[in-house]
Amino acid sequence: MKDYDAEAWPAPRQLERRRLTQRVTEAVVACVGITVLGAAGYVVLEDVNVLDAIYMSVIVVSTVGLEEVKEFGPLGRGLTIVLTMVGVGTFMYMVSAVGTYVIAGELRGALGQRRMLKKIDQLRDHVIVCGAGRMGSQVAREFRREGLDVVVVEQETVGAERAAERGFLVVEGDAGSNEVLRRAGVERARCLVTSVDDDATNLFVVLSARELNERLFIVARANVEATEAKLQKAGADRVLWPYGISGRRMAQMALRPNVVEFLEVVMHDEELELWMEECAVAAGSALEGAEIGSDSVREQAGATILALRHVSGRMLPGPTPETRLNVGDVIVAIGTRAQVAALRRLAANGAVPASSGTKG
């Protein structure tokens, strides 16, 4: 699932692990070096064979206190004193470094994952992003910008750690696994986006997610154009081929730069008063059976309806004022934040304050 440069952009927890690894390495090298030097000293000063010299050096450095191989003279005893003073401290430092690396790392990971899973268990109508690479990270940030709860599923440890450092709830594991998706709360989620840079993995994710939640809205990334149809057959509601979208977008930028800039501003500028939104007409709402040009739509909401997707799935751009709204129709509208919020409430239950659609 890795489509980022982990070496160039390591996560903070990865940097911490590197520091711990470096500490352990330095301690082990120092301990081995002192042991070798001590063994060489015994060979030179006491004329013992190499195996006995290594044995003596090890028992002195590790303080196990076993029997000496022979009675040492003044030089051998002096070497033992120096080796004890220097080697014992180094040995204890090595043990401490290894213990910190193993225990602290494992404990931190286990406790952090447990806390995260408890938070995920409390979520409802959240979104799941599978893959924390360049595209997946951007998708997750966009969801968070919209005020939605986001759970990131990532198989690579580095990617999972980076997502957690950015404040996302993370489940580490293979997104194609039913168990991993259950831990991410797929049965309670409203939407799932799989943006892994491997089409086979995306296909498994779509199949597993659709099996676990028939109502889930699934958006999948296709890395090869030919995979689009397969992902749709597997259960994806929408499939995105990034190269195709990027190519068309670049062409439009060259041909219609002002149109593209306007759409970019409307869709991504948080400070702009205009806002584009979609909402579905619910049963029993004020919009059920109403015409688009009726007073209930124009006066109470004020947003401009750009397009309408019929419940049959047919898209109708620029619907006429006489177009009648039915349950399940999806309205695409543009207006101020207050206006699109009013339209959304009208489509849901019709409870709109009298002043909701007047802000311009």
C-alpha cells in the first residue's frame, strides 16, 4: 500500500524507533568491542588460548562470576579490574537499551491501538479511507475538512504511524481482510474510499466492504483503465482513474482556464461565500413532489439547482423550473453556506427557519 517515500519523509514514531535502534546498535558494538579487546589482552598478558581468553572476557563483562581458567599474575589481575570497571557498565547499558527498545515500543503500540479501537467502536456514519499514501492522505484531509470522522486503514507501518501523527484514527492491517474492515467499523460507516496503488488490493477491498455493508457508498481508485469495469462489477459505486481525470483536467485548464479556476475556488476555498452541495430528497420532506421553481424551493432555500440525478440514475443538467422532485432524487446546487444548508434541511424534513434562504 506504499506510494510515498518513507526514507525521505519518515514519521515521528519512525524517527524515534531509529534513535532507539541506533542506541541499541551502539551499545552492542561497544560491548562486543570491549569483550574482544579483553580477550586479546588475556592472550597477550597471560598466554592463554583464544577460547579461554574469550571465556574469561565474557564472564568478567557480564558479571556471571564463573571460575577463572587459571591463576592470573599482576598484569592479568589488572586487566580484569579494568575490564570489570569498563565492561560491566557497557553491558548494563546494552541490556537497558535492548529492554527499552522491545518493551517500550511494544507497549506503546499495543496501548495506542487499543485506545484507537475504542474510539472507532463509538463512531457512526463515519468514512473509511484505505491506503495512506499520497492520494489517500489527501482524501482523508478533505473528509476532515468537511467535518467528518475519518478512519484510515493502512498495511504499511510507516504509513499507519504517519496517519496517526496527523490525528487520524488508524487501523493497521490489510484492508482486503474482513476482520480489518470490521475493526474500522465498516458495518456502521457511510462511505469507503480505497486508494491503494494496487488494483488487485482495491478489488478485494471493494468485494469485502460490499459483502459486509450493502448500503455502503464505495469509491475506488483504478490504477489501470481496464480495471474500472471490474471494480464497478465488484460493487464500487464510483471508480476514479487518476490519469484519465488528470488528463481531462489539464486539457480543460488549457482550453477553459477561467471555468476551471471558478470551479476550483467554489469547491476548495473555505472562505468563499459560494458553496456547492448535493442532497437527496427524503420521503415526507417539503421537497417531495414539489417543482424546482416552486416557492418552497426558491424562497425557503434560495440556492440555485444546477443538476438533478433522478432516482433511476439518469443525470439531468439544468433542470427546468417545472421539473418535479421525487423521493430518492439527488439535487446538485450552488449557493451560500446558509442557502445550501437550508436546502439540505428542506430535502430531509422541511424544517427550515424563515430566514435561512435570505443570506446572499
